[in-house]
Amino acid sequence: MRDQQLEHALDLCRGARRINVFTGAGMSAESGLDTYRDATTGVWSHVDPQAMASIDAWARDPEPMWAWYLWRAALSRHADPNAGHRALAAWEQLPGVEAITITTQNIDDLHERGGSSEIIHLHGSLFDYRCTICSRPWRGGVSLPLVPDDDTPAHPAGPSARLRPPRCPLCGNLIRPGVVWFGEPLPEREWDAAERAMASADLVLIVGTSGVVFPAAGLPRIAAELGTPILEISPEPTDLTRLCDYSWRSTAATGLPALVDALAGLS
Ligand code: APR
């Protein structure tokens, strides 16, 4: 006997062919990566975003930021995709599904490693690096710090206070992380693709985002204004809940596998 919440979610999802999944940090929480705004464990409760995620801070003193982003890349690589990431990849294989686009605010690589094939990174990636000035992609590789295998929680601030970024072979300026910092524009190509994905979907899922950071958080409104069914999977209400046809009190690694198994007729 399936629970009522799953039944309600299924009613929205059955028969969907072009699905757009809008994800945030909560998608990776069950992989052991901290979300941003949780009052006690959130990244921003340990680290000042203006000091570690702004272009002004980078111009002032890049070495602490370079160390921190390498640490976060190491944490992401040390984490494993969870059952929610894997369920989204499995959904792509179900009969009748044409495409599942992941529109993510996350900078980790867990959707890729979980097997999804169409991923739009609105806020960049921990594994892309480019020249601060000429934007030439950095192909020189980086060495990530070691993450202890024991269960001690890896501190979000990381072990090294400062590391020197490499220099661009073309213009000699510093190589920076390929992520979007506060006050910076989102990448145009990804933004256009995300708008198209929202407008062309016949079902939108929202998983693991508080919906408070714009312009990304404005994307689901495109689907809402078209009357596209929107299902949210979140342990608590969010700023996007009011746009949703149903907000399922569940988590990424519990709700998504249950939903995809039921859609596959496995449960
Ligand atoms: N499953 C699903 N959702 C979860 C889970 C889980 N296991 N755990 C937590 N959540 C929810 C939280 O309830 C919260 O609503 O995930 C959301 C995480 O919200 P934030 O920490 O604000 O992260 P996010 O919405 O991704 O932040 C957006 O803000 O700082 C910037 O660039 C950064 O991309 C980030 C953006």
C-alpha cells in the first residue's frame, strides 16, 4: 500500500515526457555535503560569503579563496552520489520519457557521477577553472587537498588557510574557480538553456533548494505561469512552495527513489 504523499506525487508525474528538475544544495545533503543556509551546519554559518564568494574578496586576497574552493572540490570528489541522484538517472530510462534536464544551482559533480545526462550548471562548477581576466579555460589541472577518510566532519572552511593559484599561460593573470560569485552574472548560455528547459517541460520538479537566491530562483515561475505541473520534494516549506501543485515532505534520497520505482511499476 503506497502512502498518500507518494500517490499525490505520482498523480502529477505519471506520463510526463519532458521533465525539468531544478535542484539545490539539499540534493547533495544526503551525500554528506553541507547546504548553505541550515542554521547550524550551513556553509554560510561557518564562512562569510562576502569574504569567500565575491569578486571583490578575490581581488583583495585570492589565496584563502583558492584554498577554500580546492577544499570544496575535494569534499565533492570525496562524496558519493546518493540514491536521489541515481533515481534521476534511472528515470531517464523509463519508457515514454523523452528527456530529463537537470537545472542545478549546485557546483558539485554529483549529478554527473549519478548518471544524469543533461545537466545545466547555473552557478558553475568546482571542477572548471579559468583565467580571471582573459577567461581562457585552465587545462593545467589542480591538486586537491586530502579529505580524511574517518568520520570527523570535514570543516567547511578546510585545512589550508592559503594556497597560491596558478597563472594563465596566455596573459599571466591568476586562474580562478569557474563558479559564479555573489554580484556576478550567471553564464548566458546556461541561463538561456535553463529558460528553454523550464518553458518546454511538461513536468517540473524542485528538489533541495530554499528558493531565495535570484535570478535562479525565478526560473520555476516560467513553468508556473504556463500552468506546468510542479512537484517539490523538500523536508520543509520553501520560498518556492507557493508555486508548486504539491510540496512533498520528503528528501532527495528518499522521495526520488520511491517516486521513480513507483513510476517504473516496481512498487
Ligand atoms: N533533501 C531535499 N532537500 C533538502 C535536504 C534533503 N536531504 N536537506 C536539506 N534540504 C533543503 C533545505 O530544507 C533547504 O530548503 O535544501 C534547501 C537548501 O537550501 P540552501 O542551503 O539555501 O541552498 P540552495 O537553495 O541551493 O542555495 C542557492 O545560494 O549561496 C548560494 O550559490 C549558492 O547555489 C547556492 C544558492
